[in-house]
Amino acid sequence: MATITDIAKELDISPSTVSRALKNPKMISIKTRNLVLKKAQELGYISKLRQDAFASQRSKTIGIIVADISNTFNNILVKALMDVFSANDYSVILGTSYEDPLIENKLLRQWLDIGICGLVVMPTEKFTQSFLQTNLDIPVIQIDRCFDVDNADCVTEDNVYGASLAVDYLTSLNHKKNCLYKWRSECLYLFSKM
């Protein structure tokens, strides 16, 4: 990552001139400022400056990534999370991965650049890789699926126990023909016939 000194050497000007051009532009000519900004952008210093600015500010924004926004369960979950976060003066940024690890990774990278202070995620199968690649140093809560990720809590349902309760309940109502239908490995639906 480029430094002020690197920019100064490239432009053959002093580091203090570069610093003034970036941080106090009124003290510098427009021509010099534009040269410094252009070189800083070329060397990647501008994105570092943005990251540093966001890192120094305590963001009150929490990211929520759901697998599919059209799913009713996800809508109820997002509404509940937004109510709690809003009541505690946090803003929320919402995204959906559509079960695509590339989208999930892109969202994580973008949101880290804007300085989210926490993440609630319905992780894809590749979340561990995304997590390691982005070096998340914020609190993370995994919802619905749990992967072995350091410093990440997990909240999930127990499908087997839930199905057992449903079967017991239907049996107590004298339903004789109960069928457990497995649509995907993550989703269990229970149907009953009289």
C-alpha cells in the first residue's frame, strides 16, 4: 500500500505538500492537488485513506446477509433484527447472497470498506473461506447454519427435534398417516393426511 512518501517521490515534491493536498486542500494550488489526487489514486492510497477514515470512525451500521429475501422466515427475521438494532440506534445494511458464495464474499468486502461494526449472516457453504479471506474483526452471528468460524456465534433451529414435536402433536390428534418430506438438506416440511 502506498504512503505519502511514495506519492511525494513519484511527483518529486515534499511529503508535507502531499499531506496538505490530501488533508488541507485550501493550502495548496488546484493544479498540485489534482496531481497529488491522481497519483494517490493510481498508487491505491485513496482507498487506504477511505479505509482509515472509516476505521477511525465508530460505525453504527450492522450488515445482514440473508440467503433469500423472498423467504417468509427471512423477512420475519430481518424485521425483528431491524427493530432491535433501530431501538439501539444502529443502522442496518441488508443484502442477499442467493446461496452464492461469490455474492456473499463481495458483500462482505464492500461492507467492510464502509465500516460495518457487526454482521448477521445466513452463511453459504463457503462462508468459512469468505470469513478467512476478509479477515473479519467484527462480531459475527451466523443464523440457521453454523460453520466452525472463530469468534462467530451461531443461532440455529433443531429440525430433528422440531419434526419430532410435530409428529408427536399430529399423533396426539389421531392423525394416522404422517409424512416427512425433505425438499433440501436445510429444509424439512411435514405434511399430514387425515
